[in-house]
Amino acid sequence: MKPKNKVPAHLSDESKKFWTQIVDDYGISDAAGLKILRVACEAFDRAQLARVEIDKTGLLVLDKFMQAKSNPLLPVERDSRAAFLAGLKALNLDVAPDCHRIGRPPGS
């Protein structure tokens, strides 16, 4: 029996739960898959942290000349979300199940 893959300790509780679900549901055990999943979870956490700060400070912040500008964390959130989704895609977890077929459900 293989030893269970350890959840990276630095991940948020939400990401730890996601990690466990994905590893268990999809049987990810190879080194590359685990690294991709770790990086995806880190990107998710970074996006969440940026979102919390953006919620506190707002979409616009004042610069040193008291001019409104976009919050510099907006690209961090955007890029981190994109990295998370890219990680899921790299693990082939972006494919929706084929459950919505045209026509009547079978057996009706």
C-alpha cells in the first residue's frame, strides 16, 4: 500500500480540503501531478488573499498625488486566478462531465 500524499502545510484550510478531494477523487500520485496541484492551490490562496485586501481597500486607491488609480492588487488577483485555472487544465480537470444531452433523458 502506497503512503498517502501529504497535503502541503502552508496551504489554507480551503486549499487543503480541495487538495485532499482532488487527490482522492482523481488518484493523483505522480510527482508532476502533485506539483501542479500544489502550485494551483498556492495560486488560489494568493488570489483569495488579494481579494480580501481589495475588499478592504477598494478597487481604486489614491497615489502620492492623491489621484485615483486602480488597486495594484487587481492584476495579482486576476493572474492568480488564471494560474489556478491553468493548473486545473494541466491536470485535465477542466472538462465538464457529459451530463447535459440534447433531447429527452434516457429511459423516459
